[in-house]
Amino acid sequence: MEFLLGGPLMQRSFERTVAFAIKSRLPSMYDTRDAVDVGGLMFYGADVMEMYERVAAFVDKIFKGRKPADLPVEQPTKFELVVNLKTANQIGVTIPPEVQARADKVIK
């Protein structure tokens, strides 16, 4: 299995990267959900929307006068697992029912 890290360059070429992985029948895991939405096999990582909500709460506190240095450092607390069964079928990979049951989203 291959794990692909994102970044600006990768985000511009998800379609090409995913197409190559499918053509090569290469199980691939991505660090962003966007790649799975365009055909990548799996994503596991922090829930970005939840992190944006936390950022908004921090910005609100700063606008209300709190000093940024006084705010605690936080780590993500909510994570997502997204599995693309359509891609799994295309590359001949079986995703166990236990993994499917634990997934937050299963793309069929």
C-alpha cells in the first residue's frame, strides 16, 4: 500500500495521481479526503471541518481581547475514515466488512 502526502502540488494533480494508482492497481491511502472523492482508495485523518470550527473559536477569542500566547495549543480530536469501494473493486482489493463498518463514509 502506498501513502501519498498532500500539499499544493498534489492537490492540483489528484485526478492524475488517482488515475495512475488505479491503472497500476496500487492500493493508495491519502492524507486528504478530496483525493478519495475523486477515486482514491482510502483516507484517514483529522476532520478538517472540525479543525476549521476550532480555528474560528480561537479567532473569536482573540477578537474579544485574549492574547494568542495565552491560548492553549490543541490537537485534532475528531478523525475520519473514508473508503471508496468502487475503487477497491476496480483494483481488486477487498475491504473487510469490519473496516467498512468503522468507516465514517463508504463510497459505493
